Amino acid sequence: MKKTIASIMLATLALFSYNVGVAAEDKKPEVKKVCVDKITKDGKPVLDKAGKPVQECKEMKVHKKLEGTAIPEKK
């Protein structure tokens, strides 16, 4: 009896963990590249040999804004 219950639970766990892994692969965060000019301590931009400002670029996740309902005013 114990062996059958254990085998059923093991099979259920294996199916559940497979479904969770597949769902995690499908969801990839949306990434946006953001560049900002480098600035010295004086507040002046750092220039390269061509005279253009040097930029620092980073990849950032884009978060979705959730829309909600208006809160009713109290009387």
C-alpha cells in the first residue's frame, strides 16, 4: 500500500515539475538597452578621440504597468 501511494506521488511530482519548467522557458523578460553619457566629477561629458561623448550602456528589464480601478471617494 505504501509503495503504491509513494509511486503515485512520485509520478505526480514528476509531471508537475516538468510543466513548471516548460512554463518558465516560455516567459522571457522584455529587455531594453539604455545608454547614458559618462560625466566627470566636474559635470562635464567625457569625450573620445573623435570628439563624441562616451556612453555607458546597460540592459534593463521592462516592467508592465498595471491598470487599476478608481478608488471611490468617502462621504
